[in-house]
Amino acid sequence: MSGKDFIDALTTGSDTIPTFLRDMTLGMDVIGCRTTDIFNEAFDSELSAKSIIGFQRFTEQDAVIGCTHSAAFIIEQFGGRMRYPEYGIPVPITHPLDGVTDFVGYDTEPKGKLSSAIDSYSLVKEGLQDVAVVGNVTGPFTKAGVLTGMEYLSMLIVSENDVLNDLLDLCLDNTERIVDRLASNGSIDAGLIASATDNPDLFGFDAFRDISIPYTKSIVDMFHDHGLPVIYHPHGTFAKDDMNILRSTLPIGYDGFHFPENNDISMISDTLGDVACLLGGTDIVPTLLNNDKDRIVSETEGFIDAFHEDRFVFMASCSLHRGIPLDAIRTMMDTVRNH
């Protein structure tokens, strides 16, 4: 298989089941580097690309994210601080826009580590020419929550709509600049909107429908304006007896829906199978993290069987990070190929 199979699955359909493991930091375990080797005073785009390429060669997947990713890119872009464990996942220390009500003067042009991260995408594209490269950006509430912290974001959603809209406009402008750079240098073949905090379980269905969805559609339009398909990956409970939440996402216009954990996959297939490519698969927690081989095999086979009549790309349930056993990843990928 190849990157073409992946793009075909997203857009028109493929006779195969492509694979796309959304590796954010796990590739560092494959090449054996420290987190602090990539995330230091600057960002080592060459070592980041080596990490992504190393993980792709380990898995032989059909699509990759083009960079070792971290909240650092937007935290530090706007003046916040991060902590970088030597072999751990980078974590925020301060949220730069916590308590801010006036966003005039903030520069949304990618710079610093964020600019170097975009360089990593170009290096990955050069190194993996037969593999699709996917541009990972964050959803509106998700980026806002990283910048402000969840408590302040919650307060804005409840009671400060004008400030919230100004904040989301700032986030949207930053995202547009990222997408334009990634697309204009030809380093991506598709986009993914990572939307963990764009979650109807967190802020309620009304905020999700009335605020998150319109802003998310704007991000989808950015990719589509460059002729690129888009995957939407929210978190939360979408498949219930009442399917209004799942159906409410359709105006976003995504090409692929990466469904979250703990949802009714048959309902997702019935509701979206005719209108979008479906992406998903084996749970990271507890299945992959515990390296339960029997459970890995049974879950993986179950997803392939459930979606074999849909446009489908096999993924893990969410992004992959350092510490997930590489043996578990190998078992999962061997199962996909054998099944």
C-alpha cells in the first residue's frame, strides 16, 4: 500500500485498508533519542524528522504526521513556558493567555519552535515520498484551552462571549498561517484537526454546536482551499440513542471522521459511512499501553470486520506517545496485515 491508498480512502474509496498511526512522540522511542534532544532551546527539525521516518519504517504505515508534536509550539509562541522531561512528554508550566481579555498585539505568524516544526514536515516529505504526510492542527476550543487553561476557557464559554470570540479569532488566524505555510511548500497531502477539548461532554452540546462547529468548519475550509482533504478528530460521546450530536458535525464538511473511544461503532458506521471516510481502531488505554496481545488482536480484528464495507483507515484510538510498548504496536500492525 502507499500514501495514494490513504488519500483515495479519504476522498473516493480504496480497495485496501490503509493504516495511519498518529505518532506524536513515540518515534523518539524508536530512534532512542531524548525528548530534550529535540526540544531544547530551539527545536531540532532534523531529529524530529528522523523520529517520524524511523517510526514509519518500523510500522510501514501509509500516512504520518510530519513532526514530533507538542503543545510547546503554541504555548511558547505566545509567551508561555514548558517543562521538558528527559525521556517524557513535554508539559505546559504556564498558559500564556490565562486571564487575558485584550488580544491586540499578539503575533500569530509561526515563529520559534513552531516555525521549525513546519520545517520538519518538509524534511519528512522529502524522506518519505511514497507516504502521505498529514498536517496536524488543533481545533478551536482545543487550541484556546492550551493557551488559556481549561478553567479560564470554561469561564469565557459561560459568561464572556465577546472575549471568547476574540480569542478564537486569534487561534483561527494562527492556524490559517500554519496551514498556508504547510500547503504552500507542498509538504502535506491532507490535514487533521485534533480536537480533544472540542468535546460536547466538556462544555455541553450547545457550545459545541453553536461555537466549536462553525470555527472548525473554517479550519476545514482552509485545507479545502488548498485542495487538501481533512480528518476531524474530536473527543467525547457522539454515538448515543439520540444521534443529534453525531449528525450535528456534518456541516463541518470533513472528509474523514476519526471517531473517539467508547462510542457505538455500528451507529457511527450507519450515520457517517455513506458521507465520510471513517478512521479509528484499537484503544490506546488500556489495550496498547498494557500490551495485552490477545486483546490487541481481538480489538484490531473487530474494527476491521466492523468497517470493511465502509471507506476506512485503520488507526489507533488517538495519538501515540512515548511509553507505549513498541511490541504492542507491532502486534497491532501484524494483525492488520494478517487479517
